[in-house]
Amino acid sequence: MNHIYKQLYREKIVPSLTEKFGYKNPHQLPKIVKIQVNRGLGLAAQNKTILQKSVEELRVITGQQPIITRAKKSIAGFKIREEMELGLTVTLRKEKMYSFLERLINLVLPRVRDFRGLDDSAFDRFGNYNFGIVEQLVFPEISYNMIDQSRGYNISIVTTAKTPAEGYALLNEFGFPFKKSTQG
């Protein structure tokens, strides 16, 4: 299956980035490697029904079974013991990644209340982008009856870009709705 965003990358984004940054080798071009969707539950993960509902929500949203993350060490001040369940994570690659990216840009982000664009300063020094979504209802797969409490997600888009400017240019070409930018 050839995905429309994969085709967009090959036909439109590659020539545009090559022209903008003057790449000599096609392997220098930045591309999206994976998208990671995380939800930290903290001590609420000890409640099995909350944990199961979160697992089900994340599976419906991403189309993939999430991994339950556990504490690496005990922290008495936070009442956390080693190996305690604390959150969920899903790593999307290839077709599922492009499918999620398309739904994120075209369906989810426009449904966020009071949305004025993504912050273009949330790139790390390697050109990866991180942002949060405050509530799960913005995903069309989640119905209001399914949720008991509003919980958000952290979404990390990992790229092969070397600088934040390259990462910004790549995601901007994909159609990410950034606020009117100060970058490149």
C-alpha cells in the first residue's frame, strides 16, 4: 500500500527541501522516522480499570497495542516503587505512522479548542518535534461516552534532520499548522 503522505514526500517535499538546503546526496534529506505517542498516568495506573481504558483508547487511536511503561527505580517521595506501572507508549513506523500523521494534521489538530497553531520553538537540537494534546476527545475515534476523565497525550515526531530549521522545514512541508513562524 502506497500512502498519500509517502507520495507527497517523494514528489513534492524532496525537491523543495533539496532546493532550499542544497543537498547533494539524497541520504542527507531529512525524513520522519517514527512517531511516538505517550500517556503518563502516574499513580492512576495502579487502578486497573483506568489502565485498561487508557490502553483501549490508545489502541483505537493509533491502531497498535500500547506498551505499559514501568518505573525504573523507587522514589519514596512520590510513593513510586520499582517496576510500578506508570504510563503507556506506542511507537508508530512506516504505513501506520503516515496514516496517523494524516489524521493528526487533517482531523485532530483542527478539532482542538482555541487552536492557534503549533509552537515552532518545540524542536530539540536534532530537529525532532514534541507537543502535547490536552484531551483525547479531539480524536474522532473516541466518543464522549467512552471516557471517564480527560487525559492528554505527548506526541514526539522523530526525524533524521540535523538542525531545528531542517526539522521545521520538513514538518512545514507536510502541512503542520505552525503559528506564524519566526524560523526559516
